[in-house]
Amino acid sequence: MKPAPFRYVAAYSLDHALALKAEHGDEARFLAGGQSLLAAMNFRLAQPAFLIDINPLRDLDYVRRGGSVVRIGALTRYRTLQRDPVVANHQALLAEALPHVAHPQIRNRGTLAGNLAHADPASELPAVVLAVGGKLCARSVKGERWIAVKDFFTGPLSTALDAEEMLAEIELPDLPARTGVCFLEVARRRGDYAMIGVAATLTVDAGGTCVAARLTYCNAGGTPVSASAAAKALVGRRISEKAIGEAAAAAMREIEPPGNVHASSDFQRHLAGVLTRRALAKAHTRAMSAA
Amino acid sequence: MSDERHRVATTVNGTRHQRDVDGRLLLSDFLRHVLGLTGTRVGCEHGVCGACTIQYDGLPVRSCLMLAVQADGHEIATVEGLAGKDGTLHPLQQALRDTHGLQCGFCTAGILMTMTAFLAEHPKPTEPDIREALSGNLCRCTGYQHIVEAVTLAASRMGGRR
Amino acid sequence: MVTRYLGAPITRNEDARLLTGRALFVDDVNLPNLLHAAFLRSPHAHARIKSIDVATAKQRDGVIAVITAADMGDYWRPGPLLVPPPPIRDIVFNQCTQVPLAKDKVRHVGEPVAMVLAESRYLAEDALADIVVDYEALPAIVDLADGLKPDAARIHEDLAGNTAAHVRQTKGNYAEAVKRADLVIKRRFVYDRGASSPIETRGIVAEWDGKADRLTIWDTTQAPVVIRNGIAAMLGLSERQVRVIAPFIGGGFGPKIMMFYPEEVLVPWMAIKLSRPIKWIEDRLEHFFATTQERGQVHDAELAIGRDGKIIGVKDVFLHDTGAYDPYGLTLPINSQCTLLNAYVVPHYDSTFTAVFTNKPIATPYRGAGRQHGVFVMERLLDIAARQLGIDRIEIRRRNFIGPDQFPYNNEIIYQDFAPLEYDSGNYGPVLDKALELIGYDKFVRDPTARRTDDGKHVGIGVVFYIEGTGIGPYEGARIQVQSSGRVSLATGVGTQGQGHFTSFAQITADQLGVDVRDVDVVTGDTDQFYWGAGTFASRGAVVAGNAVNEAAKVVRQKILRAAAEHFECAEADIVIANGKASVAGVSERAIGLGELAQRANPLRGAVKPGTEPGLEATNYFGPARGATANGAHAMIIEVDPATMMIEIKKYVVVHDCGTVINPLIVEGQIHGGVAQGIGNAFYEQLAWDRDGQLLNASLADYLLPTALDVPHIDSAHTVTPSPLNPMGIKGAGEAGAIPVGALFAQAIEDALDLPRHGVEILEIPLSPNRLWELIGPHLDKKEAGSP
Ligand SMILES: Cc1cc2nc3c(=O)[nH]c(=O)nc-3n(C[C@H](O)[C@H](O)[C@H](O)COP(=O)(O)OP(=O)(O)OC[C@H]3O[C@@H](n4cnc5c(N)ncnc54)[C@H](O)[C@@H]3O)c2cc1C
Ligand code: FES
Ligand code: FES
């Protein structure tokens, strides 16, 4: 299990990295945390001809607060996100999901941008980012463009980034007042990819009526999956056990998890129902106490 | 594709090393086979078992999921550097011995490099904290119980010191 | 003699090296000019090889050689049959041992087809991609019953079918006895395969020294002596020309036994041919195919029982998956067949098995070695019987226990060591009592609140019993020598894989010779240090080698007494050996250090009396007549979330009896490790093969070894019923932790979810949340299942 040969270049600036990517296109990959890429290369499942190491680009490692958004750089590691007060205060869903991602040693290297660019539908974080909304900055030598999260994930391990582009920044909006969130998953062991996971956001008005909701799932399809109809049906209702149960039942019908070695499609669907109910209940409690 | 050679200048356990390596050489192989520091073990080469865990700029990482070239300009700590120069074991090494926290010893280096960093951040850990922190290191021999006891013992012997 | 070390929880002598990273494992061996091997492995489970083209691979820079079966000439030979079939009447055994490189056919995914030798492992792997093999895929035999169908594809074409063996063993007359039964229970039980997955994979380094005409092999083997003898014979060398070193081994658990794996046979051969040292280290992906596995049986079992809960007889017909070849003979299914009888009086037994060739990796012993299958069947049958007869599940076990006065107890069938299955000693009742007490059984079953948690989880309790045949022959040996420094050196032929032999053998020696345990230097696993031996398997290291050490130490002790008596001109009876000295009783100034005594026993001048051997040294051997039978009980309290089928073990208890304990710390470690593997086997580890014989989860990300969060705290206790079969009274403890865990999970989860009420029984291992959901989900009411 040794990687196939490739050319390695340590980028010395963002422009350098982008220029190399423009030159080598699909043949080249950025090396961020390496926690997915190098594992795949050791299995020789990935055999890029060219690696552009962006780890030297320390100025891409940041969490910034700007207006009512949180900006996260291309090299910001899970460890940093887990310890950053801005994330804790303004991106509770991300904060809640991060401990489920792998183990401390891997979180010391892995990056959010690398995770999203890798676009593994089994990963927690694409589902979280989809639930939060926001946009992703794709940058290349030609300039930058912003991609809405909902348009970013195009299939298993594939994204809307083109061959020259880097995912340079992630912009996550603050959640509205009186919003409660919850991330829950069922994984065989701590740190494993989940059999299924759900990210829920629920916003209520002063009277306790739902004004917005989102439900997204990891490991439930080729991309992170959203149960928009089920979530939408909550809007305008007072949140009760019954409303939550109905939403969970609707979500179960709406998603089509494909099944995998650890969980059949049926079991995944069942778990999605269980977790949705639990996550909405918790998000509701949190929304009410945030009020 | 030809392998280009890259200069790596790195500090391992306080000692400077400079070598020319292939771009694709894994950091684990570099430490073990180029520098001869075979105390770091390799059990899976895909990041799961934790045997290859070392500290990179003070943080535990998988050396099988890093390239040797990435050590250039960075500080690395391996199991060989844990005991004192006079041979005094690190409190966690001593505690593992006292509690019989190792059998074949193949997972031990990775556990030491993970849990010494953990103890530095969590001087008074609870058992669930310890088990959680340990969950990224597989041990096939011990069933973990004696390792958990060792970490608890080391924490108390270190008296909350970092 | 005062026992000082025996039975004491001594910390280990070997730990300092392991903890500081200085211990040598096979992959740490680094030699000048080293070549690296990589293997091209079959992507098909079953295919004919039409052609192999290695021309491009040979051209690649850094590649030194590419070898296929066609290049091997006479050296290409099927491997040895490691364990011949036991002498059982009417036995059928079709011997098909593995080949070093596939010739015309591949029989499982991962079977080696070509070997590349290159200047680095990286380059060797590059060259694998250059080799072109033309395969004609054949239907794969994955399912056991399918393999026996008349029209099934034949894995070994010279055989009439895929039957590897057929064995029937009986005791009494079941057919008659069943007529007297009040109740007959029939069930099908399925117990699937597992992979041993030590954290260190296999590996081998071989170096030929042309000047000395000697071959040195560093091998991750549990049986270095056997490997030396076999490799020497294959290569036409004398055993004296071959040195096999099994250095520190990163866990073995069975599959690192003397398999004569293809890599083990090829690497030394090519090292001689090329006159360059060669290394091969199995990578984790290869481990899922290239190392042997275990398990995979389907039992159709029948229990005949009286209304009083007493077993009348058992009939069992089972299929055993031996994989693509059967080099280990019948050890596994015979273990299953014998261990099924467990701790109970079973007057009539009729057991037949058919071992089946499949297109999967070879099955050989892995911790438990088929015993867990037998225990699972018997324990489950008793649980079902108890329920149907309205007898408590603990009570039914008690009623059937072999009584303490019934030993030695002859089961009238043949065990894996070819000896009759006769239990040496035991006292089962107190073991069970202790387990019940520690788990709090009475309190749990009486407490109506114990069965639900506040957050809706279901709680259950389980208690099962097992026996373990351990410490079988043939023999082991040890040489002990007092050095002139006063330190004692000890060598044995067994390999070690983390069981603490460096310490437990030192304890035995230290007690006999009155020295500090830290002053005993143990060498295991180097054939230059000790010539004879069989290996570590079947929980025999402590029993067989431990007794050999004891016997050798006794002789050295005698020599010390004699030499000291001569020195002080007194009677041997007046000599006291303690603290590294021999002294005259009551006259403490008349003392001599053992080192000095050793020097005097090896005089450089003067005449030595005829018949005197120089030095304070002895070699001795021990071979038990039969295996010693250990026993124990496991109990646990488990929480199950009925909505997710996720489990949490709240309490786990092991009470075991492995006779005399040399070092309780080490035995406890063995138990913990065994339970951890048992838990993996019961709930986490499943090899997922598809219908084409492809493994769908060949990585540690998907083949789930339990972590520190999955293995609970284990409370253990032991009772001691010494074995009469060896002077020290030891029984093995290596596998005890793993054997009954499947049975325990099944019982405890059934109990937690109250499955019998739903008409559901757990008859298979491994389980998983998904499998529990399939079995139980449809029966749970929606609210309980957490469904919206
Ligand atoms: C044992 C183990 C367990 C794990 N468990 C989980 C888990 O439970 N959940 C989970 O979500 N993940 C898990 N992971 C994966 C981990 O989260 C990875 O860190 C993550 O998927 C990728 O991030 P990275 O920074 O390591 O990216 P890399 O591995 O460096 O890169 C991944 C891919 O993204 C590309 N890329 C990286 N950065 C950019 C960029 N800025 N722009 C464009 N392309 C880029 C790379 O070229 C590559 O193709 C696990 C990993 C391991 C080894
Ligand atoms: S070898 Fe690096 S995690 Fe297993
Ligand atoms: S002690 Fe052997 S793997 Fe941990």
C-alpha cells in the first residue's frame, strides 16, 4: 500500500498554487489535510500525477467573522474549528458535528475545505453545510466565483469546481434568531462514517410557530440529501410531538438511501426517521430556549 | 513518471536530520527506514489503526497519511524521544508497564504519542474522556482496560502537571 | 522452597524495550542491499489462468526479478499438510494444500500469482500494474450448501466434488435415546468467518550468507522451529544451515502459526538465488486475503431433553468452510465437534460434519479455533430448552454440569490432539456461582426497574458457560544456564506474540533457582538458541513450555545443591538457595554466589570427575499426555436502544478456572484481550463477501475492530482447580476470553428485547444493528422502535 509516483510541489503562495492547478488541470490535486487523499493514494485508488501541497499557505488557515457570516479558509483544520469561539457561538451545527468526524489525530490534519472538495456523501460536513446554506468561493487564475452550497455537490466525490479551481473559502451565514439546531448520527463505532446522520435546523417565532426548517442527511445518497418537502411542511405549524412525528415520517418517505455494507436501505430509512424525530425535538427545545 | 528528489530538513526528537527523498515517500517510511527510528509502527497505512501516530509540531497525527517532504521545516516527536536521556521512562510509559497496559506492544508507540499529548491538554481526565481519546488507536491484544488504567495512573502521578 | 514469584502479579521484563521503541519486529530488520517483494494477487475468486505476461514488468527500472509458477521448476510444490486427520473410523479427508504461486487456476481473491522483487516496495508495487494476466472467470463457490450441489463448479478438479472432509463421531446411541426425550429441539445455527487482524501484519526477511552457507530468516511466526525444519527440507539445506528468528511479534492469535505461506516459501528461496536479502511485509489490504481466516459453519443441531431439564442427547450435522485449501487438516471442525459437549453430561452424541472447499481464503485456527461455534450451539440449545421447559436458564446448566467427582471425565470421542476427549479436572458450580454474584444476577432479575432506562433503552442480562481444551502436546523444551555473572539465561523454542513469556518463564525459573526475576534473561523464538519445539498455539505456551522450563530449572537446582554441598563439604539437605546465593543453612557467612558456583562448575584446570557435566545448565522437555481443560463463565448486562439497535455493555464479568496461575496480571490481560476479540466477533466484525467471492469491506475502516469505546470494563475473578496432567497444574488461558462471547451476546440481547415474546430467536453470529433490525424490527411496536 504505497502511493504511485507523482510530482510533488509545495506551493509558496496562493497564486503559485492556482497557476500550477491551471497548468496541470485534472492531472493535479491539491493536498490539504491528506486524510482522504493520501489514504486513497496508498490504496492506489487515486493516482494523481501531480500534487500541489497547500499546507505551506498558512494564511489560508483562518476563521473570520464578517457581518453576519463566518468565513473559513481553505486550510482551516477541524482542530481549529473545534476550538474557535466564533464557530462555537455562531455555527453550532458545525460545532456539534465535528466531534463525529474521525478521531483527534485525523482532526489535527483534516480541513473543512478538503472535506467539502472531496465531496464524500457519507461525510457529516457536506450535510451540515447544506443545512446551514451559504456559499463557497471557487478561485482560479481567472478569478473567483461563488457557488451556492446547494449547487456545489454534484455526485459522489464530485463537485461544481472545475479542473482549475480551488475551494478557497467557505462562507456560512448566521442562523436567524430563535433557531435551534441539532446534528445526530448513528455510526457503528465512534469516528466512523455514519450509517446515517441528520442535520436539523428549526426557527420559530415568538409564539412558537415554525417559520423555517431544514433537514439534511449524510450517507443517504450520492450527495448530501435534503428532505425539503418534509421540512417545509413544518413551516407555519406549532411544533408539537405530532408535528415532529409527521415531519420525520415525511422525511423517511422523501429520502432514498442506497444502503451499504453496514446498513440496508430499509434500515437506513428507519434510522433516518428515528434520528429526524430526535433531532427536531432537540432543535425545538434549543430554539425555544434561544428565544 | 520519474520520482523527483526533495530535500527534507527536519528535527526529530530534538535532532536535526537532512535527507533527499522521493516525493511519494510516506512519512512513516521515512522515519522507520530512512532515519532508522523503527519505534513508530505501521499497521494499516490508511489512517485507521493509529499505530503510526507521531507528533507533528506537537500534535498527534498519522504518519502514514503524510509525506516525508511535509516534514521539511517541522518538528517531529516519536516514541524514541519520550524517555529521559538517563532512561527514566515518561510517567505514561511507566504506568503502562505497571498496569500491564501492553501485550505485543505493537500499538504502544501510537498510543503513547496520542495519549501523552492528550494528558498535556487534559491533566485530570475522566475514564470516558480517556476512552474517547483512545478510540483512534486500535489495540488487538489488551482489550484497552489496562491502558485506560495506565492513563489514569499517569495523570494522577503527574499530579495535574502538564 | 518458598514460592515467591509464581502466582504474583509481576510486571513484565520485556516492557522496557517495547515502551521505548527499541524492540525488534520483523519490519525493523534492515540489511544492506535489501530487496523488496510485492505480490500480484488474483482479482477473481475462481478463474482459470490462460496466460501471464511479465515482460513489461521486468523492464521497469529498479525491478530485479519477476517470478511466476512457471519459473519455479521443482520448487513449485503444494505446501505441507500441517495437521494430518485424526484416527477416526470412516473418516474422509481430501488433502489439497496451498501452492506458492497459482499455476493454472486461482481459487480465492488475493491468491498470489506473481512475485516482483525490486529495489523498494514502492517500485515493486509499480511493477505489479505492468503484469498482464488473462483470466477466464469461473463461478465462485461462496455459500457452503451451494458448494455441495452436484452441479457446483469444482474448486479442485481432481476431486469428485467440493467436499474436503467428512467425519462422524458418536457416543452412546442417539437414535435410540431420542425416543425417550420429553422435548426435542431442532434449530439451524450460523456462525460466520472472521479475520484475526493483529495490528502487526505478517512479514518475512531472508538473508543468505554465501560465505557461511547459512540462511537467516526473520519471520512473524508462532512456530520458528517448525518453519526452520520445513524450509530447510524444501531448500535441500540441513537444519543447521537455517536460522529462523521470530523476534517480537505484534500479535498472532493463530494465523501466524507454521503455515508455510507462499511468501514464507518464496522469499528465502529467492534470497538464495539472487544472493540478496529480501523483505516482504504484508500490507493491510493483503491481510484480508493472504492471511488465513477462521469460522464459517452452519449447524443443524438437535437437543433431546427430559422434562427434568437433563440432557438425553445431542445430534449435530454441520458444514464447515475450509476455504480454498485445507493445509491445517481438521483441527477447526473437530474443535467445534468436541467443544459442543461443553461442561455438560451428554450421554448420547451423534455429530457429523462435512468440510467444504469454497473460493475464500484458507481457514485455520484463530483464537478460539472453532470452539466458540460448539459453545454457541450448545448454549443456545440450552437457553431454548430452558424456556420451553419453564426452567431457569441458570438452573438448567447446573442440572447438567459434570460433577466435581466425575473427573477425569471421558467424552468417548477423539480430540484435535488425537487423544480421547477426556476432561482432566474441574469444579463448575463455584465458577458459575461467582459469576452470578459478580454480575448481580439475583438482584437484576428481581428488580422490575432494571429492564428499562429512563430514555427507553432495554436492558438484559446474560450468563453462559464454556470449556476450553488447552495445552496440548506434543512437547516443548527449555535450556537454563546460570551465567558466571550470576544472571540466568533461559531459551525455549516457542515463539511469543505478546503473552508475556519473557516474564512468566522467568518467574518459574526465579523461584526454582532463588534468583531475582529480573535476573532471568529469556530468549524465545530463535532456532539458534534452542533447537526443538512446536510453537505457540492452542493456549499451550504456558502449559507445555512453562512445565518444560520448570523441569529444566529443577535439574539446575539439583546441580546447584550438589555443587554447593561439595564446596562447603556438607550435605545437600543443608544447602539453602536464595537471593542469588547458595548457603549453608543457619550459617549465613558460608554462602557462595550462583555465578561463582557456575564458574567453579566449569573449571579451566584440574581434573573433572567422570560423569560430571560442566556448568550449571540443564535442558529438559515436557509433553503432556493430553490437553488440560479450562472452564469459565461469562456474564453481562447490556443496554439496547430498540430504535437504533445500538448496544452498550454496562457490566461484563468473567470467572475462569485455568488451574495454577503463574502471573495473574498476564492472565487478566489475556482474558481482556480475548473478550475484546469475542466482542468484535459477536457484534462488529463481519467479512462481507458478495456472490462472486469479492470481499466488500477489505479495510479497517469497514472491517470493524472494537475500539476503547466498544470494549467495556471487565471484572474478572478466578478459581483454581489444578490440572493433574502436568506437575505445575497449569491450564491454558489464551483463548478463554473469546470463546463464549457470541453465545453471551445472543442470550443477553434476546433477554433485553424480550425476543421470545415476539417469537424471535438469535441463532447466528455475528450480529449487528442492521441484522438485529432485520430480525426484530418487524415485531416491535412502532413506538418502541422509535418510528415516527
Ligand atoms: C480513519 C479516518 C476516519 C475518517 N472518518 C471520517 C468521518 O467520520 N467523517 C468524515 O467526514 N470524514 C472522515 N474522514 C476523512 C477526513 O474528514 C478528511 O480529512 C476529509 O475528508 C478530507 O479533508 P482533507 O483536508 O484531509 O483533504 P485531502 O485528503 O487533502 O483532500 C481531499 C480531496 O479534496 C481535494 N482538495 C483538498 N483541498 C481542496 C481545496 N481547497 N480545493 C479543491 N480541492 C481540494 C484534494 O485534492 C482531494 O482530492 C476520515 C479519515 C480517516 C483517515
Ligand atoms: S498505519 Fe497509520 S493509522 Fe494505521
Ligand atoms: S498490545 Fe498488541 S496491539 Fe496493543
